[in-house]
Amino acid sequence: MTRKMLGALALGATIAMAGAGAHAQATYPKNDYANKANWLCWTGKPGDACAIDLTTTVVKADGSESVEKFKADPKAPIDCFYVYPTVSNDPGAVSTMNIGPEELNVVKAQLARFGSKCRIYAPMYRQFTLTALRAGIAGQVVPGARDPASRQVGYNDVLDAWNYYLEHENHGRGVVLIGHSQGSGVLTQLISKEIDGKPVQAKLVSALLMGTRLPIDKGKETGLFKTIPQCKSPSQTGCVIAYSSFRDTIPPPANSRFGKAPNDDQVAACENAAALGGGKGELHAYLSNSPPISGAAMPKTVWVKGKPNPTTPFISVPGLLTGECVNKNGFSYLEVHINAVPGGPRTETIEGDVVGANGKISEDWGLHLIDANLMMGNLVEVVGQESKAWLAKKK
């Protein structure tokens, strides 16, 4: 993924947040979310985009390998509602409702694995496109890109899908909200306007907002969300896990778009699903064995020196990565450390940086490309524990 494309992802989150203040007249007809064709993932529907192969090769430090199969649970006791990041390459400022390879790739990387703990609902929505965002970064304007309605239609779609889900599919079940980048921005609006402090909040198992900078008041556990605190243990429910990730060797520079709240009275939320109580924890990563999100060319990792790479869709590297939420130089973020064994058979690094055309790493983006992959196993485990806690409280 190029720097411009990554910028689009991050800018998409900003646009989604900014759209909360728009008061434009609707210029787009409502989608019919009773039609399952308007859903990317819906557990049990024909053509469910999340019903895919998630087989993983586990590569240990000594170079030995084993294969881990995945099985979804169509009878999971809670639900997950997901909003994907800026991925659409459709022409124009606003995407169509047609499912393309971009949407299929991103749910494979970021969502489908949660199917072992929850029924999955992921609506298609008319997001502000990568096409328009790339043009804007280049100083060009795609027709309609400056129309406030173009910036608001995506949120309106997700709100309609959420309301349809609540009315027709929820039936009193707990729900986890999951998003990344623009998706996190849209969900931040939804939580602020439709859930925080309202009766539906009782259904909230947790919210997982990845690749965003959720504002938290200094010295408190809440901020933008007035009654939804940060998660501090796997048995806590009705809370939020939000973070952005950076290598410990490449911390956020002064111009970073992540890790800093909008004002000095707040900090950006950071919760480490590998150690919600604080400190360091081993990251149970599921790294895509193919280019992340966009399908753009990326350097190919050699997982074990001298051996052909596995062909499974995902790779797990136990013990290689640890993470810790830190506050450094005015930034709050997930600091990722690679426990490399120099000269060992397994890879000593991972891919995930944004690299410009000049071959230089764009340090301000951190590991935004793989925010979800880095802690996927930890997040799935936490959701499983939160599910049990939420169900126990309901009895």
C-alpha cells in the first residue's frame, strides 16, 4: 500500500468524525437493509463474505511449523457488528453498494476470525472512497467530494443498518462493535449519538475501535464517550478497546496522525488486549500471508530461512511480538516490540510499514496497515471472555 493510500485510510477516519457536525439535506436514497445483498457478512446467509478459509501456519522460533484450522460458531451467543475502513477503489467520491475485492480482502483480514465467538453482521455502506481521498491528497478534486452529503452518507447508511439489525436480528443479544480507521470513525459517531447513555447501551458487550485516536480525559477512564469507559480486564463489559500501533524502533513523529488527542486536556485511548490490566503482553498476531487490505505490492516476508513459505492464508508467530500501551512525547499508543533471535531460523521482522515511492518508511503512519492483525488472537480471546461475563450478568 502506498503512502497516499494509507493516508486515505487515516483521513477517512477524520472525515467520518467530522461528518458528525454536518446538517446537509440527504441526497442519497436509503438502502434497504432487509435485503441481505446489502450486507457484506451476515452469519448463515448464502455468499457470506466471512465464510472463508482462515487456515493458519504456526511458525515457531525454532523454525518448526504446524497448521491451525479455524471453525466459526454459527450458534455463538452474542453478535459482532463491523464497519470496515476506507478501501473502495470505486470511481467518484462515494462508493457503490457493490461488493468488490477490496471489501472481501478486508473482512478476511480484520473480521472473519471473530466468527468463532459471535454471529457477524457487516453492512456494505457508501463510504468516502480511496479514489476521492487520493485525488484530494494530490491536490485534485473528484466531483462531489466537497459536498457535505458525500461525507455524511456513509454514516447514515451504517445508522440505518444498525437500526435494522437492532429491530430485526438482535432479539436481546449482546453485541460487540468492531471498526478500523474510517470504520472506527463512523462507529465513534454511532456510539456517541445513539448508544452512550441510552437504553441500548445495555446490549453493548464492548467496542473495538482500531486505528483511531479516541479522546479520553486525562486522569479518567472516559472522555468523548461519557458513560463508556476503557476496558481494563477481560471480564469487564460495556467498555471500549481503542488503539493505534507503532514499532518501538519508530515511535510517532511530531506530525503523526495517530496517538494524540485533539486537545491538551485529553489523551488518545490505548488499551492492549494482550494485557488489559497494563504492562507488556505477548501479541497473538494473525499476519496475512498476502498483501494487507489494498492488494498493493509489499515485500514478501521469508518466514523460515531456507524453506519455502507456507501457502496458508495466515501466519502466526508465537513469541515474536510483544506490545505495551505507552505515553511518550505527548503520544499514547501501542508500542510493538519484535523479539528477534539474530541468526535464528524464523524471520526477525514483520511487514506492515507504509513505504513511499522513494523506499523510505512513512513514520507518521506507524503500523496502521496491520493494527487488526497484530492483536487479532488477543482480541478474539477477549471477546470470548467478555461474552461469558455479559451473559452471566444477564442471568
